Amino acid sequence: MSTVQVETPGGAYPIHVAAGRLDALAQSIPGDATAIAIVTNPTVAAHYAGRVEQALARTGKRVLRIELPDGEAHKDWRTLNLIFDSLLQNKLDRKAVLLALGGGVVGDICGFAAASYMRGIRFIQVPTTLLAQVDSSVGGKTAINHPLGKNMIGAFYQPLAVEIDTDVLATLPAREVSAGLAEVIKHGLIIDAEFFAWCERNAAALRALDPQAITYAIQRSCELKAQVVSQDERESGLRAILNFGHTFGHAIESGMGYGQWLHGEAVGCGMVQAAELSALTLGLPAESVERVRALVQAIGCPIQPPDLGTERWIDLMQVDKKTEGGQLRFVLLPEIGQARLQAAPLDDVRRALEKTVAPAAA
């Protein structure tokens, strides 16, 4: 088993990465826990809920299951209240523990419920998608969506632990694997050029879920994200670089309707757009832009975004947590392996949209 330690003012906790980790979940439950509520969805529950309940039964604690509707379209107030309804109906107290068993939607909404219920109870992340394993489960970001913006209502709230079982990836559709790999290569683009080059060499093995390659990719992604989060828990500065590709990506998700594109697909495509903008604004070399485009395509993510209309694109991107005083700010690359947050001229943004949404060869 590999262990990555996260240290933040809001809490220190381990990320455990290993095959078969679902069967060891009892080890992460505090001794004083009065009950454990598994928050999941029907798709994940069909594969793993029984196994997790059996593992948690070894604690001797009361275990209950809360199933939420599946998908990004349900990451909202109504679904959040389903968790609160169950917790209150079952009289769970402040020493209860929530366990998020699912992908990023389940993890985000369960974490926000934990941050809010009785002003904060403990929770554990058990991510079952590659995207959640390498990104959303690490760092304490919890949220729900609003019709006017993605993840605009939430809290920074750290889990007790992140338990990553690499075996669960075998049940993922290929599209979900590609979506997760987008966040993997993002970590290389913003922090570690050598890791990005490793991803280029191992793209086929990663898509095939080669055990050695995917385990290393998860571990390294968690290490890189933990480095950033430990320095900037609440995204006041450095942590913003983790949003590379997300300003464009969130606009795709909002503009198309949540759930039409997977989050990782939108981020992958958004990274191609952000690379083009980096070339215009910071002079990122053309060959680097092509490396980004080629690897996003190699992992199976879209590289051409939908045509939402230029002004609609800009309106959607202005509803972004990085926007200040109405000025659009993006995470951009001066070179692969380095990233910074800065304002981009609207003319450059429009040109980047023209180059990506409607390429000359189309």
C-alpha cells in the first residue's frame, strides 16, 4: 500500500492507495464513532455497497446507506437535503461519520453535507472513479452546483482519510477512464514536466488500466495535489493553479447542461483551449500546445469544444470563482510544468475561442 500524507490547517490525513482497500475500511473509522452513513448512488451501490457494509460491520457500529440520484445533474440543493433528511430521521449525532462511496458528485455533496450537518461532522472519501481518486477526493473542496455556476455553493472541509481501491477501476466505462486521465495529465502540465512526459510515453497503458502504470499515476497525482493543497488550503493563491483548463471546462458543462459532458472531458478540452490562450498571452511555444492537444486526444478526451457562441462563452466564464471585478483570470502556462493565475486580454480570449471552437481546417 502507498500512503500520501496531506497536511493542512483544516486537518492532516492519509491517502491510502492499494488494491482491495474496500475490505480494510474499518481501519479508518474512529473508535468513538456512533454510526456510519454510507452516501452513494444506485450505480455504485450495485457494485460495492454490500461489500463496504460487510467491511464496516466489523466495527460494531450502526451502518446505514443513503442512495442519491446518479449524475452531475443532481448535484443540487434537493439532493443535498436527501442526506440531511436521512441523517435527521435516523437521529445521527455529532460523532457519526459519513462515508462518500462514489465519484466526484457523491464526494462533493457528501463532503458538503458533513461540513454542514450539526455545523460539521467527520467524513471519509472512498472515490470509485479515476477522476475522483486523483482530484476531487483530495484537498477538502466540497460543493453543489447552481444553475448559474458550477460548484458555487460549498465549503473547504477536509476528510478523515481518502481510501483509494485501484480494483474498482475495472468496472469503469472507457469514457470515465479518459475523463480521469485528463486530471492526471493536468498535474504534470502545471507542476511536473517529467510526469507529463511520462504520461505521454504511457498513454496507452493508462487507458488500458495497466496496474503498475495506473497505480503510479494515481499516487503521483495525489502527491502533487497534496503539495499544493498543503501550501494553500483555501485557494488564496497557489492552489488556483489546480484549475488549469477549468474555466473553459466549466463553461462547457454549464453551457451544454450538467451531465452532457463528463467533468474530466470538459477539463481535457478546456486544457487545449487554455494552452492556446497561454500561447497568445504568455508565448507558450506552438510545439507545447500541440503536445497538450495530442495527449488529450491520446487519452480519449474531446479536443474541440462546442460552439456556444463567443459572447455566451465569455458570459459563462465570468461566472467563475477566479474572476475578480469582472476581469477574466485564467490559469496559464508559460511552459509545460509551470503555471500561474493571471488576467488575459479579452481579445486573446476571443482569439483562443476562434482557434479552438472553429479551427481553420474544420
